[in-house]
Amino acid sequence: MATAQLERLVEKQNKLWDRMQELQGRSETDEGWTTEDRTNWDAAEAELRTVSEDIERFQRAAKLEA
């Protein structure tokens, strides 16, 4: 169960990072960062931070169980 949950979190982390890279690429145009892009980046970054912290918790728990 924990392994499946960890896999889902890693997948979510990867999708969030892909989204952030997409936003970064769009910011490199002549238009730069739009207000919407900034809002989306900030939301994705906050969620990425939370997901990454959850992954770290799973990994620490696995080490303790070993």
C-alpha cells in the first residue's frame, strides 16, 4: 500500500515539475511572465514542495522499517 502511494506521489511530483518547466519556457518569450503564469507557477511550486516533503517522509519511514 505504501509503495503504491509513494509511486503516485512521485508521479504527481514529476507532473508538477513538467508543468513548471512549461511555464518557465513560456516566460522566456517576449511577453515574459503573465499574471496567470505567475499564479500557476506559485501554486505548482507550493504543491510540489508539499508532495516532495511527503515523499521524503515515506523514504524516512522506509529506512526506519529496514
